[in-house]
Amino acid sequence: MSIFDNLFGPKPYPPEAKNEIASLIDELVKIGQQDDYLSVTPGGGYNAQCRHVRTRQIGDRLNKIGGLALMTWVFEKVRKRVGKDLESHLEYAWNEIGEWRA
């Protein structure tokens, strides 16, 4: 995906979902910066696989709105804001949501 596609290309979501998508992106960034998408132990907001529960809920919602295309698009937006260190954590946290595979 080129920078021009990112800026000017069609968005992988319906226009009426724009505000919700923006809010979910902000929430994912906040989770990554404050909590991380993964933990070494379950509990306290992390499921049995040590994945952040709200992160998975957001991934599921994105999948319902726009499938893998939207999840990939959001992943790139979040990755740019949280950095490469957390990239693989989000990728794994979303594993097996819809067509997403880490």
C-alpha cells in the first residue's frame, strides 16, 4: 500500500463508520501504550491466552465492519503510532479473528 493509497484511496469501511473507526484506532493506541496487547499471565483484562480482551473485542468489531481489509488498514494506522515493538503483539492478539492470521 502506497502513501497515496493511504491518503487518497478508498477507505475499507462504509462512510458512516468513520467516527467509530477513528475512536477504535485511538483506543487501540492507548491500550498498546498503557497496557500492551499481550501479557505474560492471564487475568486482569487478559484472556487465557494472555491476549488483551478489549483488543480482541475491537478486532472482532473491525472484522464485522470491514473484514480483513479493514483490520489490515487499522493495523497499519496503529503500528505507525505505537511503533514496531508492539506491532507483533497486536498481530498475535488478533490471531484467529475472522481471516486474521499472525
